[in-house]
Amino acid sequence: ARSFADALINFYNFFFANNLFYCIINRLLVRLLAHRYNSEWGMERRISWPAALFAIVLIIAGLGGDMLPTSDVT
């Protein structure tokens, strides 16, 4: 139970510490969605897709690393 509480605290710390990071991700995703209604963003879409995928991978890796209960490993 102790390590689970620590994992939750780490998760919340990660989320709030990277608030700006999440805002950037949201802007990328909104940009990708807006491209469907705006054909003038063709160039930005080519740049934003890899950036958004890379950012999502970073989020998953960061959350996975923070949620690991390392104190239980014997």
C-alpha cells in the first residue's frame, strides 16, 4: 500500500510539474484536428504528426516510469 501511494504521488507530481508540456500536446492535437477543416495547414500537419506521436510516446514512457513501484523490488 505504501508503494502504491508513492506511485500516486509521483503521478500527480509528474502531471502538475509538466502542465505546460500537456498544454503543448493539446495544442498539437487541436492543430491536427483543425487540419481536417482547414486545408491551408498542409505543411504544419507534416511537422505536427511526428511531433505529436513522439510527445505521446514520451508521456506514456514518463507515466510508466513514474508509476513503477520501485520500493517493492527485492
